[in-house]
Amino acid sequence: MKVEQRVIVALDVADEERAIALVDQLAHVSFWKVGLELFTSTGPKILQELKSKQKRIFLDLKFDDIPNTVAGACRSAARYGVDLLTIHATCGRDALKAATEAAKEGAAQAGVKPPQLIAITLLTSISARQLAFDLKIPLELPEYALQMALLAQESGLDGAVCSPVEASQLRQICGDNFLLVCPGVRPTWADQTDQKRSLTPAQAIKAGADYLVIGRPITAAPDPELAWKRISDELTSSVGLSSPVL
């Protein structure tokens, strides 16, 4: 597979103007993440802009509410024709099942392909210590992430968001047909910022990640095009992905 099919670049910016400028600057990037900040700022307009440029979209709104509310949100979001959509596994089995059906309904109503629904296992900014002492979860972090992924799989979801540190275990147990989307990916030359559980892009792919979500190492770099090229070159040389023409 090509680099641009496996790397999702996060549009973690505050407004549409900056987002479109990045999309135009990084013309070879085909898959973009729209998260809470940008979607709250622009609404669905940014999704329409990306679709008009034939880009794939990861709508990362991390829904987490009662089953009826989550189902309604997924039904509405699916109408946008996005490719991936996130929901917290912690909303529970009933909400996860309701979300899968609602996403299919919303997509059918809009005449678009339903999104692949992906469960958040545990935010990559949370450490093992925080899981134990702040959240009072009595499981070891890898076990907790695995249980959340298995809950999602049993509930009919297409995959899970996990840190690359947990990807190998989840791939082994959940199988090859369960998508693993890994944020918290940082090249050795990039600042770790608020990521607590991180690997390099090549390490994450080797661990079993289907998609890497990379934001600030590219979008906040002095030269985003150069940062993208460095990551592309690393993946091409280390794990054999085809490099885009740059």
C-alpha cells in the first residue's frame, strides 16, 4: 500500500482558512482527520470542502453519551459520507450496537457509503499511572485497552483507536479484519508533546496499525511538506510502503 493510504494527517487547526491552506499545501495527502476543534468551528462545511477535493475523511468526534443520543449523532454524522467515525467504547455495549445500526441508517438515507465505526479504547494522552490513580481503573493499561477493543468488536464495530504501544496485542487477539487506527505516532525527530504512549511511524506499522494519525509533527512543522516527505521516506525504507510522487 502507498503511504498516503495509511497516514491520516490531523487537521487540528482552529478555522477553515488554515485547514484549507494545509490541504492545498500538502496535495499528496489523501486522508485527513477532522476533530472537535475544527468541526466545532466550521461545522460540516469543512467536510464538504474535503469531499470536493476528493479527500478521504476521518471524522473524529469521539461520541460518548446514552444510547439514544449516540445513535442520533452517528445517524447524522453518517450522512456526511465520511470514511471513519469514532465513538468511545466506554459508552457501553447498548450504545455501541445502537451506533452501528444508526450509522447504516443515516448513510442509506443520504445515499452514501456508511462510515467504518471505530471505538476509542483509551486516549493516548493517558498514562498507566493516570489510568490507575486518576481514573481508578484496576486493570493494567494493556489489558484495559484490549477489553475495550473486544467490547467494540463484539458489538459489531469495524475497529478501534489505540496507541501504537497496544497495537501488537490487539492485532494478535482481534485478528486481521479489525481495523486499528493509531494516533500518538511520533517520528524520532518530533516533539512528543502530550502523547504518553507513542512509537515511530515505522514501529507502529510493524506493530499492526492499519492507519497512522499524525498531526503536529507535520502540520506544525516549519516546513510541512518536508515533514511529510521525511515520514514518507521513513515508511518507504523501513516497512516497504510505496512512496508518493513528491
